[in-house]
Amino acid sequence: MKKIIAANWKMFKTAEETKQTITELNKLLENIPLEKKEILIFPPFTSLETAVTTNNNDKIAIGAQDLYPAKEGAFTGEISPAMILACGATWVLTGHSERRHIIKEDNALVGQKTIFALASGLNVVACIGETLEQREAGNLYDVLAEQLQQTLAKLPTPLSPERLVIAYEPVWAIGTGKTANAEDIIEAHTIIRELLKNIIGVSAMQTRILYGGSVKPENAQEILSLDNVDGLLVGGASLKADSFAKIISA
């Protein structure tokens, strides 16, 4: 099973900046073995097509940061799966903590987006995670269970395990500089693996679980070595090609 190293560029980079970063990244990766890695880059919508046309590395796939769960319609400002696919992108993020906590998306909407994306032919990285208050109150299991159950409630079948990835991102570690310690990560990823077994059965063992939360070149290798960690979802440290290349090579 290949490890996934994913870059979420959030609301950063124009199309020209995207072109420059991906060009530089491709050069940096020329001497890095990638046989056991799968690299995903999630640029802003306005840079999707540029990212696809600039990329010349078949180990790198491009994805969108969000979508709307409808084929088309009067949904001002939204983007459909068909539009994402038409740009040449093949992945999408759903349920990122910033969508949940800033845009106020609930579990039901995240589930609708996840299922519609998969049914439309996109591969999905579905994000889940608890706030600091929820963790300190001892609600980690309940929060992850509710998020996963509603996200995966109506999965299309059959579904190849490699098309669905779960990203665990503790909200308190997103962009704060704080990283969950090894025990925190192992605990959460073990819970997620067990919940996946209950929800999707035997394919849960082939479903990759990523960790996201202030990942940096300095901690990437340690996190990747932990049980049930099948990759990383990287935010700020992925914005510079040299920093992201160091994480990829970890």
C-alpha cells in the first residue's frame, strides 16, 4: 500500500504561482524515489487546470479542495464534480476542519459531498477530527464515530478501497504549530481503523488513514512510522516546493 503525501494549499497561490511551485517541485523530485509514495496536490479552484497542465510527474495527482453535491444548478459560487473532472483533477477534499468550523458545514452535508463525489468518479480524502474541548471532555471516540458514520453512510458499492482516504486532523493542531504527540495520533488512528471495520467491513484494512496537523519536514518521518498512519495531509509546509519535497522524501 503506497503512502499518500497530500498538499492542501487552501486559499493560497494564483495560477502563475501554482505553475512555478509545481515546476520547482517536479525538478526536486527527480532524484527522490517515489515507488512507495502517492502525491496529491489540492490547489485553489482557479489553479486546478494550471496544476494539471503543468504537472509532468505521473506520481502526482491533482485534486480540488471542495465541491457541491449536485450535477448542476442554481448554486452560485459552487463547483460540481463534472467541472473538477473537466479540469483534469481526479481527487477532492471533503469535510476539512476549516469547512466545518468556518463555513459551518455539518456532518450530513459532508456525507452528501463525499458520497456524491465518489458516485461521480472522483476519489475522496474525507477529513475528520475533534476540537480541543471535545478531546479534553473525553469525547474523542464519539466525535470520530459520528463524523465517520455520517460521512460514509451511503457509500456507492462496489468501491475500490484506494478511492476513499480518511484524513484525521485534530482541529487544535491545524495551523497552530501544535502537533498531536505519538500517543494522541496512535489512539485516534486506532479508533478510526476499528470504526471503519464496523462501517465498511474487510476493506477497512486497505483504507488509508492520513494524519494532518502542523506537519513539517522535521516531524514527517516520525509520524509516518506510527501504526495505522498511511500518509500525511500537509498545509502550510506544502506551500514551498523545497519544504514539501523534504516531507515527501521522509
